Amino acid sequence: MDLKKSKAPVNTTTIDKNMVDYPTGNIYEAISIISKRANQINVDIKKELLEKLDEFATYNDSLEEVFENKEQIEVSKFYERLPKPHSLSVQEWLDDKIYYRNTATDSESI
């Protein structure tokens, strides 16, 4: 997932309910799918951020010294400016990039 190329808005926007529930026909099911994807995106972003920040980690026994690294600050600011995970997942849903299936209807057809 390339976060720089995402078209997701950074600010809150209004989205037509009919566009959200069109693929499933049920707004609650659509929101459930979007929220699960938002959780996945959040885990991915957090993991990526922690990996990048670990590169700057200095392990000292002394807690009195705090080092400010400009690169570390820039990485943190980049992640702060990104759209929120729920905004990214809604945009993916509207762009039809999320694969989903209803296991209840799949088991009935067998």
C-alpha cells in the first residue's frame, strides 16, 4: 500500500450513503467491512512507523539524556500528516479495492 499516492481526504468529508452501501445493499455490513479494513491499515502503518523509528533508537542506561534526531522528527511528522486509517479504508471501499465475501451466503450455496 502506497500511502503517498492515496486519494483519501485528510479532513472529514461527507459521503453519500447510497455509494457506501451499494456493493452490499446493507449499510451495517458495509461499515463492518470498512472498519475491519481500517484496523488492518492501522496495524500496517503502526508496524511500518515502529520499524522506521527503530533505526534511530539509541539504547542508553541514562534516562536523563534525550536526543532529538531531525530525521526521526521528519518521519514522525510524515506519519502525522497522513490520512487516518478509516479515511483510507473508506476511499478503498469507494474505489472498489476491498475484496469481501459473506460466509453465511457461501455456506448456503454449497
